[in-house]
Amino acid sequence: MVLNRSQVIKFILSFLFLTSIAYLGIGLKRTDTLALFICFSSAYFAYFWICSNTLSIKQLLLLGVTARLILFWILPNLSDDFYRFLWDGQLIKNGISPYAILPTEAIELNLACCTTDALQLLNSPNYYSIYPPLNQFIFWLSSIVSSPLGAIGLIRILLLFADLGALFLINRLQPKSNHGRWLFLNPLLIWEGVGNVHFEPFVIFFILFFLYQLSKSNLVAAGWGWGLAMATKLVPLIFIPTLLFKFGWKNGGILIITGLTVFMVSMAPLLQLLPQSGFLSSLALYFNYFEFNASIYYLIRALGFWIKGYNIIGSLGPILGIFTALIISSYVLWRSQTQDSLASLLLFSLTIYLLMSTTVHPWYLLTLLPLGLLSGYWFPVLWSMTACWSYFGYTALGYDMPVSWVVAEYIILSVSIVFEIKRKYEKYF
């Protein structure tokens, strides 16, 4: 069979896509800035071309699944969060709550799994675990495999199925679109999901399940989807104003009550330990002291340095949280009775939250991808690429992000958001 020009290009770029994914997962460290830039750029160049051209469902599955399977054979190298996943899983296996004991304290228990060498691999040994019980269940499940690579492999299998489920659901929601390929082949989703074993693929699956059930008018089932999304990551709690204002007291109430019930039941293992656990204190430390790849917060912090002479994150964190809630509620109240889709309202609610956050790791914005695709906004796809630049701050001495990369990231994001809103509502301008 003779391949035509388009097929040859598709083959070459598919090879480039897989090679970039493989090299990121196998051959690089976070400190290899130039190599990271080349791999990120190559993968996204191939991604944009492949998704913009004809691609059968078989080709999509072959390329997307292969890209993920490549990463199964090595431990994550762009994030060290997985060491805490394994640590928590081993604690639970030994009948110890990761919410009630610090890693530095667990060393004194003389458990085979809690060694000094293992402790040194953790990026937050002085903080209690802040991962919800649903995550902890998966950590515990992975502990049945003795080797770290095997345990991570088990989590990766679940994440792969979540990605496949998300592909199925987005295709059911919009069967005549090609949005499934833009989601399933997104390089950041592959790296941060199956690659670095962050749990956003589960959130994406549950949110899409929630939207799919709503399209079938199954309010209770939809509430289950939203509740499980919150049980995986707490962030979907910010969708409460959207559900209330968009659906009203009756239907919105059913959704909210069902979702919060599922969420609270899932949190039961934590709630019964809450008085003696350090979960809330560690969560407060996260919001009040951690900062990474932020936008609006960095501007306010710079102003704080100029006025106060020191970092004001300790007092600014709670204030930003209050303002974020007010801005999201005001936005949803304004737009909920318009023709804006639910996906659009959720998209901009989450975007506001991220823009106001003190910490924006690349995987945090993955949930924007399906919401943007379903509502006709492409800035999340672009942001998924520019957010990768936050890796360029890692050095042998720690983390020092050049401000030029942060400025470039958020200027590109701001311009793309303004452009898309203007294009979508150009008749009003």
C-alpha cells in the first residue's frame, strides 16, 4: 500500500508525539530545562496537527493508549507526589490513619515501610496528608503490590480506564464533534495523569458523567457524579453556586443534596478522626503558605512587598478565598439565566478560582479541558501548553521560576480568553 503525503505526515508526527512522551517519562529530570522545552514543544506541535486532521477512532485509541502505556515502565520523574501516595497506602495497610500521624512521627513506629530513606523522598514530611479518603482507598489498594513500580502501575491502570471513560462520555455528549481527540491526546493530561499519577483524570471522568446524566435529566445520578468528583478533589465544591442559580431551588437542591451526601459519606473515614487529625491544619498551611505559578496573587504579593516589606501570603490567602467565592457567585448569578451552557458556567467558575489561587500546578487546570471543549472555548487547550513552562523553574538548588515565563504564560492566557469571549459575543461589542 502506497501512503499519500497526509498519511506520511501523520505517521511522522505520531512518532514524534510518542517519542516526546517517552523521552519526557524516561529520559528527563525536572532540571533539564532545555530538553523539557524541546519535548513539550514537540509534543504539542504534533498534538495540534494530529487533532486538526482526520483521525479514526481506532487510530485515536492506538495513539492515546500507546502514549500512556509507554509511561508504565518507569516511576514518575516530573513529580515526586507519588511517594506520599505510596507512604499513605502503606500506613493504611498497617492500620494507621495518614491523617493522624506525621511522616516524621511514623519513623518512630519502626514499620518496615516507613524508613528514613523513604522519608527523604517525601516533599512534605512535616505535613499531615491532605488527600481525601477516596484517594486514600486507591493508595491502600496499590499497597497490595510490594514494589513501588508495581503499586504505581496499579494506579496507572485505573487512571487509564478513567481516561477511556472520559473519551466515551465526551463523545456521547457531543457525538458529531472531534472533541474527544483533543481531550484524549492532550499531552499534559497524559503526562500528569498516567505519567505522574495525579488524580485529575478521575475528576474529569466524574464531571463528564455528571454532565452526561444531566443531559438525560437524571438528577440523582448526576449528583453522584459531582459528589464523587468532590470526593476525589475538593475543588468541585466551588460549583455549588452554579448548580443553585442555574437549576433553581428544586432541581438545584436535588443535585446539591445528592452530591454533598455522596461527598460527606466518602469523607466519613476522615470526619470521625477530624478532632485528632491534622487534616485541617495541613489544608490551612496549603492555602496560607504555598505559592506556585500564580497570577493575580503574584501581583498582589509584589504590592505587599512594596508596602509592607515582606510576603503577605499568611493574611492574603484567606482574603483571596473570600473574594474568589464572591466573584464566582456574582459571575454565576449574572450569567445563569442567559443562554450560557452549564459547561461554560463551570469552566469560568473554575478559571476564576485558578486565577485567584496562590498555587497553580499544571495538573490543576486539566479539568478545564473537557469543560472548554464542550462549551466551545479553546483557551484551556492553549493554557495546558503554557502551564508546562512552570517546570522550567526547577534547578539543582530548588525552585526559582524566571518571572518572564510566568508573565508570558498569563499574557497569552489573558489574550486568548478576551479574544474568545469577544468572538463568541461579538454582536454585543
